[in-house]
Amino acid sequence: MIDQFAFLISEGFKSFYRNKLASFLCVITIFINFSILGSLFVVGYNTNSLVDFFRSKYTFEIFLVDDIEEKTYIDFVNQLNSNKIIANTELIDKQKSAIIFKKEFGEDVVEMLGYNPLPISVKVFINEEDFDFSKVDLLIKSLSNIDFVDEVEYRGRYIDEVEDRINLAIFLFLVFVVAIIFLSYQIISNTVNLSMTNRKDFIDILKYNGASRIFIKIPFYIESIIYSVIGSSLSFFFVKYFFITFNSYFDLNIKMDDYLWLWIIGFSIFIGLYSSNQSMKRNLNE
Amino acid sequence: MVEFKNISFSYSKESGVYDIDLKVQDGEFCFLVGPTGSGKTSLLKMIYFDILPFKGEINVLGYNSKKTKKNKVHKLRKKIGVIFQDYKLLQQRTVYENIALPLHINGVGRKKIKDNVEEALDLSDLSDYQNKFPHQLSGGEQQRVCIARAIVKNPELILADEPTGNLDPAAAHKILKILEQINKEGTSIIMATHNYKLISDKDYRIIELKEGSLVSS
């Protein structure tokens, strides 16, 4: 039994070795396909972080009129904090504004002009859970109508749009993933097909000498596993080091699933086995 | 051992075999003769269930053509050795590897493979050729490799389809001599040939086919 298994394994390797050009092209195609697929896995894995990143921008800023009394805006802030859709607020008074201005523009506005022209503002952080854009919009409209509110600056209108685009991108990614899987399937299937055609004499001899179907198939399964493992291992290393370099170059924090290697290699083996099985079915008239 | 019960098979209107009733006993050596296109190869192919009759049934070594499922046919084939006119040797493998192939299929261990292959090489007078490749051998030698591959698994039945068809008379006689020796050891042999001269002095059963029908058996 062990000798028989060793024989089948060696036949798989012989088949891989004999079709050098086809094997090389198949491995290269799997490498390219799974590099793209692996990159998509990583992007998909980081999509939630991306959405969280945008959601963290769910803030708006209320600029108050210049002559507002301290008691009025403190009451106003307390009122805002009691609103359910608001997570918390940050009051930026004139001194704070001047510090921020100096930090951002490098100039001391008070020293330069002799007075502080910067307005008092309140930064409002919206509750991310159960976020409802219409409620936020309504709140902003009502705030804009208050006498002592000069302006409300809200960038959240774009966040919805960004999320829509992310969702569209995810959908397109999925379409792309399906296309890549189909392409890999075709390539492996055709390579095994070619391999079986090249080895028709071998298959015939096996058949006439009493080899079962599974015995005939095993070397070709092994051949497709070899394609898949080599191609996908190369693509795993490529994806891994590509994102490590990308992270360090752009100072990003793109994360990778610890089991990415397992996903890529396992998935390619699955596709390899499935496509070679389909090809063998055709060739052995099953 | 082999029993044809009123079988018919045809590739087209002009070629095939029709209404054949035939029995071959254990240990028998018989020649299947007839001109080209008379149905000899079809009859042999039916014995190892490569093609199945449209009508009637065949019993071979306990396997019935109607009852045996497609996925069980390989079990029958393990008991049969087939010798082809065109040898069907694997060109990229040595003589030894070609002969060992059926034993790998049968799951025989490496040690036993070595013993059996050496025995088959001996019987086929090929001991000095085991590391050569088929293309380095003459037609007669290649046919002996084909015989060695057929006998290495100790089959109960050997089917030889025109094994001397491409050989000169001396090589053909040598092949026949080897087959006779194998038969003496108890293996049944059905040999298809149209070389009447080769078998004329032999005292074996002759089954004659003409245009797909049995003329004599």
C-alpha cells in the first residue's frame, strides 16, 4: 500500500515535470491570480477598519456668534450632551481656538491683531451606534436656526457617500474574485486536460491493466496540487511582503489575517482539485 | 472461463460481430483467425469489457457483461493480460518500468515487484534489456516486453491481438513459443491472428470468423 502510494505520488511529480512549459504557465497564472485574490482578501479584511475610520469622522462643529455670554454657551453644551444621538462634545473657547490656530498656522493671532477674532465653537461627536443620517441632518438644521449659532460645519454628508462607494467597491471586488476563481479554474482544468491528452497512452495502459478510476486520477490530482501549492505559496509571500512594504512606505496600519497563508493555499488547492476533477471527468467519459 | 451467449455488436452497418455463441475453457490455447475486419479485435475487446455487445451477454472469469457495473470492470481486467499488435509500451520508461506497471496497479510491494519482473524478463528472454527504453529495441523485442507486461501479474487469461502482426517469421515463432510455454503453466490464451502459416502446424483449437460471423470453432 505504501509502495503503491509512493508510486502514485511519483507519477504526479513526473507528470508535472514532463509538461514543463504548461506547468510553468499554470504556476505563473495561479501566482498572478492568487496574488490579486490575496490582495483582495487583505483589502476586504481591512474594510471594516476603513469604515470605522470614516465613522470616527462623524463629527460636526458649531460656530457661535462673537458676543455670546458664557452662561448661554455652557447651557447650550449641556443641552447638546443630553441629546441621545450625540456621544459627547468638546467646547473650544477663544483661548483654545487661538492655540489651535497657532499650532496649524504657526502665527499667534492675538499678538498679531491685538485681539482674538476667533469664534467659540463646539465640536460634536455623533453616536456611531444606530447612526441615522436623517436624524443628524434634522439636528443640524434645528441648530442652524438658533440665534447665537453662526454656522454649523458638517462633513458627514460625504461620509454616507464614501460608505456607499466602499460598498460598491466590495461588490466589484466580489465580482472580480469570482472572475479570478473562474480563470484559475479554467487554467488548471486546461493544463490537466493537456496533461491527460499527452499521457493518453499511459492512461490506456493503466485502464487495460485493471487500474480503477481513482488510481488513474490520483497522479493528476497530485499534479494539480503541485501547481496550486507552488503558485499560491509564491503569491502568499508576494502579498505579505507587498503589504509590509506598503505599510512601512506609507506609514499605514494595514492588517493581515494570521491565517492568510492557509486561506490562499487551501483555497487554491480546492480550486485545483475541483477543476482537475472536472477535466478528468471529461477525459475519462464519466 | 469465457462464454459468449448469442452476442452481437456493430460499429456500423458494414462492420461488427453477429450472433456469436462461443465457449473457451480453463487452460485452453486457441487461435482466433479471420481476415482483417472479420471482428477478431472486437471479440477480444468484448472479453475485457472495452466494448459491450448490443445483444446477448458475455461471461468472463465470473463477470457478466450485463451485471458488472462500470466501476467494477477494473477488477476483471486485473485478471486478464492483454498483448497488443502495436505493443502500447510507454516510450519514456525502461523495459523494467513498463513490465512493473501492472504490479504497481495491483498494489504489489517493491520487493515482490522486483522478483516478479525478473521472472517475467527471464521467461521472455529479456534479462539483458531491462534498463533499455522501448525505442532501443527491435519489434520482436518490444513485443516480448509486451508479453512480459501481460504475464507479470500472473493473469488467468491472456488476450493477444495480432502479436506477430508486425514481426518477421523468426521473431513471430519466438513469440508463439513463449506463449505456448505460458499456456503450459496453466494460463488460458486467446490469440487473434491472420497468419495462417504460423499456426498451421499447431494442434490448438481454431476459431474462425468471417465478416463478423463464426465460421468454425
